[in-house]
Amino acid sequence: MDLVTILTAAKLRGVSHQAIYSLVKRGKLSVIEIDGVKFVKRSEIIGYKRGKSGKKPKIKEEKL
């Protein structure tokens, strides 16, 4: 198992460390803590596919 720190994961993805923490908080990435340092699996970072973000548009109903 190849582990990387949150900061390294952020650099690999080209995002902020807050973005990685957000993915962890939402359950998209798992975290492993060793001696107080948080790590994620490199394979999860590399394999993560970003989904559509933002609110879904409301569908307007047609009046007949």
C-alpha cells in the first residue's frame, strides 16, 4: 500500500489541501492516520474521478 500525505495528494491532483480534506469528509477518499499524520492511498488519488459539482438545475413543469 503506497501512502501519501494530504499535502502530497493535493499536489498530485493540482488542488488545495482543503479540497483533499473535503473529499475525505464527504467519504470520497479514505484516510489513514499514523502517529498523528494523515495519509491517503496514492491509488485512490490517482484513480479518483471528479463528478459533476454544484446544485442540480430545477426542472420547470409545463402548464397545460
